[in-house]
Amino acid sequence: MAARSAWRWVAVAVVVVLAVLLYRHFELGRLLTLDQLKASRDALVGTYQARPVTTLLIYFGVYVLATALSIPGALILTLAGGAMFGLAVGLVVVSFASSLGALLAFLAARYLLRDTVQSRFGRSLAPINEGVRRDGTFYLLTLRLVPVFPFWLINLLMGLTPIGAARFYLVSQIGMLAGTAVYVNAGTQLAAIRTPGDILSAGLLGSFVLLGLFPLVAKAVVGWLQARKQYAGWPRPARFDRNLVVIGAGAGGLVSAYIAAAVKAKVTLVEGHRMGGDCLNFGCVPSKALIRAAKAARQVRKADAFGIVGAGGTVDFAAVMQRVHRVIADIAPHDSVERYTGLGVEVLQGHARITSPWRVDVTLADGSTQSLTTRSIVIAAGARPFVPPIPGLDAVGVLTSDTVWGLTELPRRLVVLGGGPIGCELAQSFARLGSAVTQVEMAPRLMGREDPEVSALVEAALKADGVHVLLGHQAVRAEVVAGEKRLVVRQGAQEIAVPFDVLLCAVGRTARVTGYGLEELGIPLTPRGTIETNDHLQTRYPNIYAVGDVAGPFQFTHTAAHQAWYAAVNALFGRFRKFRADYRVVPWTTFTDPEVARVGVSESDAQAQGIPYEVTRYGIDDLDRAIADGTAHGFVKVLTVPGKDRILGVTIVGEHAGDLLAEYVLAMKHGLGLNRILGTIHTYPTLSEANKYAAGEWKRAHAPQTLLKWVARYHAWERS
């Protein structure tokens, strides 16, 4: 890879040198001027009349070469074509020569520069690349139709994008034709031209601008026609009862409704179950309350390490679960009907069904139905646990991350199916509370989205807490033998029967996409089973949006709230401006002990995507506060652009890793590098110093060694 990159830079240098040499050797700066062209017009015409074919071929070759090498003077060459060949022949020759030369410049940029640019800035360019794949023809045609944009720059920049070479050539051939015709025609009237500015009058330039806007206008018209086609057959109400109806009162729905109410829109929020959604009632809140109780139990058992002898401690699981539900109840007012009603949101508790793009029918608790007309709809229906079709599950019973909170007795033997974040969190918590836990994962390691070293550290932590981890084992059936429940798992050709009292399935979640009208409206789904949306979070119907777990691509509470802003603003003000959802800096945390927090690319991601990177690592076992707290384990790993302090991604494993990550999230969001973190005062002694020390490790590795040698000589001289 390095050798290929080096050869490409050599090729770039050769091309640049060749272009400079040709320009200087043939004195193109003197020859490719309007005065020189006017002075030699008669001679050029005479040459063409004497040897027409030879002259055409030489002119064609020179034009192609000049365009391919981005040599200045294309305007003069175009005028020369009109002066020598006339309008008809000149237009044909110049049109094909300019397009061919543009294609060669495009291919040169693609071969020599694209891989380097994409590898260094791939994540930042991802939205641009996707836009080019989708709408590149329109944008390129617009640029070609307006002759105020430097064509040589367009050639090079488009070569860095994913647009196909054939499409680039065809669009260039068509798009440059109008401008070429104007300049070639001007060449036929060369005597009347005093300066290049005489060619493009204000009126003509304005005409080109209008012509250039045509593709974008055409795109908008096509979009409008497509929308009309989508809405065909659905009667549009003469007026609307609401500006916005939001389906689902989880994080995405609550934030959407809140924003709409804040800008004085009339908004109705519909929830068929519990306010607060999965996060409050089944996910983030109860799981963190359980994790805290499990951590307290472990701290009591390990109290002798801090000199506290005989602490003992007995887990009252019923009391633990009572506290979990008490925490839910204490937080519930934040998401309550009363609070959101006070904020200006109309809250209806019932089942929503979309019956048209502008109508939502709500079946209330008393059985009555309320029909709402609305300009826009936001779907925030969330997700539910996925239970794989394993034979025998119905016979043994299975709990999920939604139903486990109904337990009142601690399972003596617990099997956790799944090695992702939820599975790891619950397996460790129940083990710390006293269950004999077996965790089954099909993949070769836990938490497969993280780096292997992270997986290994988490696995070691779970085993230290008593979890029996079975990796590379596939659950094939559940059965009851002699009154004992067992899960049969297979590794290769070997089957193992794992006995249990409770089976907890935590293999992932699937979006709720049925039961509220998507099928009748024909709203398509993605291969992942989520609602298909565009960059603005619009579905097939532009006035219907989707956010949160039901839309993907992330299943985090904070990303649902993040998407909600875009959906609400686009739904309410999209006729003036629409915003594309921004996923460039998305953090997440797995709340095992130690915690695992990440933002940006991991080392595994960078390797898979071919992104050049440097790794800076700081071991938290060296941190004063971690040593004092007895939490001296884990690390901070920062990926940066080679030779620069720009952060590509961060992984933190350790106590309060999720809190420590916030500094890096802020830095990446606002383009701050490790030098800025190093220059920031961090309170001593705190865990946050780990971030500063990691930045210090990077600085030490990039110290200017040559300068330091001279500094050492200076100090030696000072001592003499």
C-alpha cells in the first residue's frame, strides 16, 4: 500500500513537471493570448486551407493535451478553433477535444489522487460521495452549463468523487456544448473582440446562469411530480387540524413533540403504551439501576481490599427490583403526560394508525376513535427485542430485555443468549447479584463491533465475576428433560446441554414496523427491517418522517433525540430549507464494568476501510486517581491522522469511560485536536486527566527531534 502511494505521488510530480515544461518550452503564456491569436489569425487560416486534415489533427491533439494537463489557455484555443475552422467544424472539433481532455484529466485525478483523499477524509466526504452517487448528474450538468466555473477544476474535483467515467464524459459533452458554441462563434468574429470579457455580456452571462439552474429546477420538478404520483389516490384535506402528529413517546417522539410545541406548532403526541418508551421503562433506566445495584454488591464483597473487614452483604433481589421500579417511577415525571401537556403538546394515549399521508386515526383507551388531519407525521415507534426461532423456546419460556424486569426472585441458574452490549451488561449484573450465569454467543468474541482487545478485556471482566462464557456456540434447541430446562448449543460437531432456570434472550432488537398503517401506505423497509428514509429522514411520502430505532441506523436513545431535531424542523419548515441528518460524530457506551465508550472509527474500522491512522494509547493503570480508587485498569486509545493531531476515533475502557468520552466528542464535533486537549487544565486528581495524558503521549511521539538536538546543544553551550 505504501509503495503504491509513493508511486502515485511520483506520477503526480511527473504530470506537474511535464505541464510546467510544456508551458515554458513552447512559451504558451505568450502564445495563448488574445493579441497573439489576432496577430496570427491569417496565418492559421492559411495553414488550415493548405493542409486541412493535418491542421485539424494537430489542433485536436494540442487541445486534448492542454485540457488533460490543465494548462491555462483553453479559452484562447477555443477562439482559435472558431477563427480557423468556422462555427460548424470548430464546434464539433472543440466539443469532442474538450470533453476527451476533460475525461483524461478526470481519470488522472481519480488514479493519482482519489484513494489518498478518500482514505484521509473518507468519513467527512461520505455524505458528499453519497450525494454524488445519487444526484451527481444534476450537479455536474449545472456546473458545465455555467461557464464561470473553471472547467479544469471541475475535471479534477469530480475525479475525486464516485461518479462514473462514462457518465462524467456524457454529461460534460452535453453540458459544455452551449458554452463552447458561444466561444467558437466568438472566434469567428475575432476582429471585434478586444478583451475576453467582451465575449460574455451581462445578459449572456445571466442567460447561462439561468441555463445552469435548469437541471436543479428540473430535479425539483421531477421530485414534485414523483411526490404527486406518490400521493395519487389519497384525498388531501382542505385544511389540517394539526401541524404535526408524532407516533410514539420514546426519546425520538418526545423530542419531536417538544420542538414542535416550542416553535408554537399545534402538535399531537400519541402513545399506545407507556410514556418514555423503551428507554425509561425497559432499557436504559432499569438496566442502569440494576447495574448500580450489582456494582454495589461487588463492592461490598471486595471491601476487604480497602481495609474494611467483615462487610459481608446479602443480596435481597426483591428489594433490588423494587429499587429498579422506584427509579423508573422517580424519572417518569420527566416524560409524563402532565409535563408535555404543560409544554403545549396534546397527548393522546391510544393506538395510532396512519390511514392516509395526512390522516391519523387514534383508538383511545375507552374504545372511541379520534381522527386527526395533519400536515406532517413523525413515526417514532421504537423497537422490540428479537427472539430467534429456536425450537423449544415456547416450552421452556424465555425472557427478554423488556420482560426481565418482572422478576422478583433471583434466578439460581441463568442463561443469557447474546454477547452484545445488552447481553454483557445483564450477564455481568446477574452474576454479581449471585446467579450462576452462562452466556452463549455465536460469534468468536463478545461485542463484535469493538476492537479485539476490548472484547478480550470485557470477557476477562465477566469471567472474573463468575460468568461462564461460551463463544462460538450456536443455540440449536431448548428442551425439558426430566423436569430440567436445558439449552442445547453446538460448537462444530459437538453439542452441549446447558441447564437453566431462566433463559434471557438478548440478541438484538427489531424495529416496530407493523400495526400502524405502513403496509397500507406502501412505505418500504430497508434490508435491516427499518423504515426506509432519505437524508432528511423522509419516507416515501415527503411529509412522513421516521426517527429513532424504527429508522436506524443506530439504536441509541441519544441518536433518536438527535434525529428528532432534524425531523421536526424539516417537517415544520422544510418548504424553506431542509437539513440533512448529521451522523459524523456519534458516541456510544456499553455499561459493563469496565465501561466501554467509543466515538468515531475504531482500529478495526480503520483497517477494514483502509483509513491511514496512528494509534496513541494511555494505560489508565498509571493514573493516580484510578490507583487511589482501586480502578486502575483499562486504557484510552486515540486514532489520529498520521502526523497530525486531528482525531479520527477514540475508544476508552475503564471506570466512567462514558463520561470521559465527552471531551473527545466535543473535540471531534468542533475540529479540535489533541494539542488543544493537552493545553487544557484538568483537575487533579480526577479520571479526566487520562485524556490529557493520552494527548501528552501523542505529543511526546511527535516531538521535533532535530530541533531538540539543537536545543540540547544550546543548553550545553549555555553551561560552558
